[in-house]
Amino acid sequence: MEEVRTLAQLISALKRGYTVRDGKLIPPLAPRREDMGWAFCVSMAGHRVGIHTRFSDLHTRCGDFLSDGEPEIEISADENDMARERGEAEKALRGNGNLEDLAIHRKICEAMLDWDTFLMHGAVVAVGQSAYMFTAASGTGKTTHVQKWLDSVPGAYVVNGDKPLIKITDAGATACGTPWRGKERMGANVMTPLKAIALMERGENNVIREIPFKEAFSFLLQQTHRPGDPEKMKKTLALLSQMNGKVRFYKFVFNNLKDDCFAVAYNALVKGQP
């Protein structure tokens, strides 16, 4: 175990999948070599998933989600799965490792439904023991806004910057980190109670208002992973509906360039002030 001596060393190691314990770098668990690729186990949303791959891309991505426990389910992607991703991808020219990553990610999302957990596109920031999600189309400014929270609130951290899992229980909703956390790789292997979701829309001024679940539903559905299988889609809709009464919802018209952008959101979501 190597000691962390510089910030540059730490950043480089984290990008390569290392974790830090007691000031020392812990290398990622090595995948087990198989005849046709690699096998390893990850832990997310409180469950262990065994992953079988032919390419190393996904093992590198999973880094601090790697686990030495026994998997509860096994996931892999075949040529048909990768062909499906190639057909649906916006860019036709993608490496096989990337296509396998996309296919396995899709399968994990759908397997998680059996554990009352679904994926939603958004950035989740936590303050203390509570998490707050900002959701909108890609490129809207979620990451830039979340950075304002990190800069303004001591101890604030990102649960996931792009594709968190949402776990539904009788007690409430929980935002869970995943290895798929956006190009900035913001996030961690944590689970934090989700208190509010802000539906973001660009505007001239920063205005936020609480809205009922009925008004939020169609927007939320657009940002939720929607399986092609009818039964899995039915389960997704049921879980999404169960957020009603467990999470507060807000319409947030925002302008990241204005000084009051963070304060308007923070006062409403955390303090409950209009």
C-alpha cells in the first residue's frame, strides 16, 4: 500500500480505480481471468452484482465499487446485446468495450428493479444526511449548478453526477451511487436519503417553486430508464409513482450565471423556504 503524498498523485490514482484508506492507496481488486474475458463483483445500492466482461473498460470504471463478496446476480453481455447498443447509440463508431459497458449497464438497471430500485438521469448532491437531485436534459447545466453547492456548503458531496439509482422502501427514497457518474466522474459508492428533486429549466432569472407529483410525473418519466420489456416497464412506473409522498418536487427555472442561483435552490430544497 502506497502513501498519498500529493494531490496530483491522489487524482491520478482515483482515476485508475484506487481507493484511499488511512491515507494510503488501496489498489482495485483484480478481476478474475476467464477463458473468454474477466469476472469481478461490484456493490451498489446495497446489493452485489457479478459482472462478466470480455474487455477491461468496465473493471476500470467500477474502481471503488469493486467487492470481494459473493454476487447475488450475474450479468454479462453477448453480441446481440452489443448490437442493440450499437443500433441505439447516437454515434455509430464506438469501441466494443464501450458497447459492452452500455449493454451491461442496461442489464444492471433492469435487474435492480427486482430490488425496488430504478435508474434516473440526474445529478445528486448531499448535505449532511440528506440528498437532493437536479434533473434535466444533458447539457442543461446540472453539473455546473452542483459545483456551486460544493463550493458553498462545507462538507457537501456528490452522490452521483449523472446516473444514480433510486431505491424505494416504506421509509422513503434513497439515492445510490453507481460507477456511471458522467464525464466529470463525480460521485461515490454511497447511499443517502433523497429528500427533494428539482426539475431544471434554463431561464433569465432564478425562480423555484414546489409542485405536486402529478405535475412532475411526465418530466420525471423522461429522465427515468425505461425498459423495453412491458413487465419491467410496469414495475418502473410503479416505483416512480411510489415517490409521491416520499420526496418533494420542485420546478427550478435557473440561470447559473446569476449570483443568487445557489441560494434560491438551497433555501427551497434544504431550508424549505420559498
